[in-house]
Amino acid sequence: MQLVDVLTPDRTVFCYDIKSKKKALELASQLAVKTLPDIEENDIFEHLLAREKLGSTGIGHGVAIPHCRIPELHQTVAILLRLSSGVDFDATDKEPVDIVLTLLVPEDSNDEHLQLLAKIAEKFSQDPFRKTLRSADDSHILYKIITEYSSDE
């Protein structure tokens, strides 16, 4: 499974108005439920918050990968937010986060989601990839970058 398999253009968004980790998680939840009609937005948000309480998903270099299991979910879903300015995500390196890739997985998901999470973390740890994402100031360009990088794998 690749990131492009679980990310869609309507869940890839360049944001101007996000000023906090909470708002980023709220927006990710809102975007997810648009294509998941059987799941409540608040359920997703609460699961993401609960996961953050276990430890920050800010992996460093301005990137966070919030993730959680959702009981009613039947397929893995990704939401990519590129923030116009960084927010405090309690990241390991204390840098503000401006790239937020949220991953929602079925509760009974096997190791496949862990492999995807590892691939995503590896990709987002690469400076050229992050720089390219940060050069995008439009949701469509952002998604195009993801699909181009996915085809290189």
C-alpha cells in the first residue's frame, strides 16, 4: 500500500487559517467524514486527541503524522494538510509543524498500516520531499506532488 492509495484530492488541502494542533485535527476529522458517511466527525477527532495524549505525533522537521484506529472504519484513510504557517505540535525537535499527514486505520487492521506508517515517516523525513511539499501553495499542486513522488517508489 502506498500513500497515494489512501489519499484523495479532496483530502489534500493547503490551509491558511489553522493556528493550533487542535484546529488541524478538527479539520482532518471534517475532511475525513466527507467520504466516510457512517462515521461521526467527533468520533474521529476524539480518537486523534486520545492518541496525541499518549505522545506527540510530531516527528520533527515541521512534520506531524497523527494516526489512530477507528472502530467503524473499513479502509485506511489519509488526510494531508499543508499549513501556511507552523503550529505547536509538541514535536520531538520543538519545531512548529506545517505538514500534517493524518492516518486513520480500521480498528482490526493488521501490520499493513504499520508498514504504511513507516513508509510515510521515511518519506517525510527526506529533506527534498519536504521542501517540495512546502513549495506548494495550492491543494491541487500538493496532491500532484504526492502522486509524482508515489510513482517514484
